[in-house]
Amino acid sequence: MRVLYLTLGVVILDQLSKFYIKGIEIPFLNISITGMYIGESIRVIGNFFKITYIENPGMAFGFNPGSDFKLWISIFSLFASIGLLVYLYIARNNALSLRIALAMILGGAVGNLIDRTFYGIIYKYAPVFYGKVVDFLDFDFFNFTIFGRNYERWPIFNFADAAVTIGVLILLLFYRQHRRDEEDALNEAKQAAEEKIQNDLDENVNEKLNGNDELNKDPEDDKGKEVSI
């Protein structure tokens, strides 16, 4: 389960970057970060890459399902994260690429879950589970349309989103290997079960044969034996 260090690293990087962008004050630690204002944009590589601070109220690509579904999205994210953690434990002996992919997806899911769950409380603008996700990585890759909206730039995202995307890409790239590993594991388990069944049958047969030998033993064989005192 060492890959959980990768999950932890993703969460820490994601949250530190968001606190730096959004700003935060922790008086007892003497920490005060002003942050950026919503909509502020800083050029890093011309128009290709900018740091642009926005808040995502809903799902990916800025799609907002409405406040009625906000709670369900947050709760679903929570259970999905728990499910990923459990599956990561189940797959602890599987291929390293699979475990890395799952660890990155889990880290990204937890990173955004923290925003949705606690940011409303931390920044005092919404109750628990109703927080907004902080996005700031702004790249100009290509234009496209999704959910009926036309994007002239790639939707602004964060490190958690990037981790999830990389994890999914790893799953796709190593899909055949993961399938082979699963099939090999199933075949090994099947072979081990068959061997155990056969061994149990052999033991039962041997026990019955030995029992029959005792029952069929001729009493005359014991005659003539001298007993010495």
C-alpha cells in the first residue's frame, strides 16, 4: 500500500496550491495568504498557459447541475473515494501500473472532495457539502463544444483534475496488461482450488482404503502369535 503516499502527495499538492490561489488566514500559525480575486488571470507562457482563478460550482467543465443535486454530488464523491480506497487494497498485489493509476484517481477525488465538503465552512459562504471547487490551471489547447457550450480554451482545472485524468490514461494504456494480470490471477486461483479438491479427494480415498484393510484383516493372521510375559 505504499502507493497511498502518491495519493497523499496529490492531495497535499492540490490543497496547498488552492490555498495559495484562493488565499487563507490561520492566525495561530501566523499564516496569511492574500490570494487572487475571482476572474484574475496571470500569464505564465503568453496566452497558451495562464493562472486564472475561478470556482467551479458543480461538475467537470463548469457544468452546474443546480443546488438540488449539489449535495448528492458531494455524497457520491465521498462514497466513490471510499470505494476506490477499498479497491486499491483489494488490488494491492496487482500490477504496479494499476495501483499507481488508482492512487492518482483517489488523490484527485479526495482533493476535490475536500473543496466540496469543507470550503463552504472554511470560507464561510456555504454549509458542509456545498463548497465550490477551486480551479486555476488555464491552457489554450484547442476549441471544442460540450454540454452545449463552446470552449475557445480548455476548461480551467486543478491538480486534482490532472491527477484523475493521468490515472485514467494509465488505465487505458495498460488495459490489456491489467486484463492479463486478472486472468492469470483467476487461473492461479482456479488451479489452486482444483489441486486442493483433488488432494482432499485423495486423502479421503486413502483413509477409506486403510479403513477397509483393517476391516478385512483375517483373524487367523493373529493366531499362533506367542504372548510373552
